[in-house]
Amino acid sequence: MSRLIWTKEHKLLRKPEFDLCYEQGKKLFTRSFILFVLCHGSGPGGVRLGLTVSRKKGPAVVRNRIKRVLRSFFRLNQDNFQVRADIIIVPKRVLNGKTVDYSLVEKELLPMIGKVNNLPSAGEKQ
């Protein structure tokens, strides 16, 4: 099986998982995205991704495009994470869903990987 796949184990699927990440996670900001990150410690296990794209971003075609590009970024960069974490990404209003592409997402989220790797785990104190 290829390492470039994004399986069900890499996704946040249930509302309680999202709620926990929203409530206890650390907020990180970029120009176009808000990231809610809840670290579970270092080691293998990787990142689980949750995407929240509001209907205000546009019709289903536009929302699905945003989600597809974000999943592609995480699929290609999953080996760069050295922590086990749940990450929820919420696009801001300034993001134009019709023109979003991989280069924009990469430019904004690649520096965030280092910040996520340096975050303390949920049980640790800063």
C-alpha cells in the first residue's frame, strides 16, 4: 500500500472529536486559514485531519475544491509531522474558494508544520 494515501484513520469523523479539538486545541492563524491543533504526544501515528468549510464559502463545488486541495497538501506532507495530533482547518473569509490552489495552501501551511511539531501535548504544561 502506498504511503501517499489518506485513509479513514487519518480523518476526524465524529462530532466529539471535533468538539475536543475546538475546546482544548491550540489556535494557529495564517492569512487564509485558522488551524485548531490538539497534540497527543510525539512518535508515530501521524496527523488526523478535520475540515470545516462553511456554506458561506460558496456552492458545493467550491467547498469540495477547498477540501480536496487541503487533503492533498496533508497527504503529500504527512511524513513531515513528528507529533501525533488532530488538526482542524477552517478557511477564513478572505480565501477565494474559486482560485484556491496547491501553491497557495503550501505557501501558508508549510511553515505551520514546524509550529505544530513544537506544540506541547494535551497533558503537558507549558
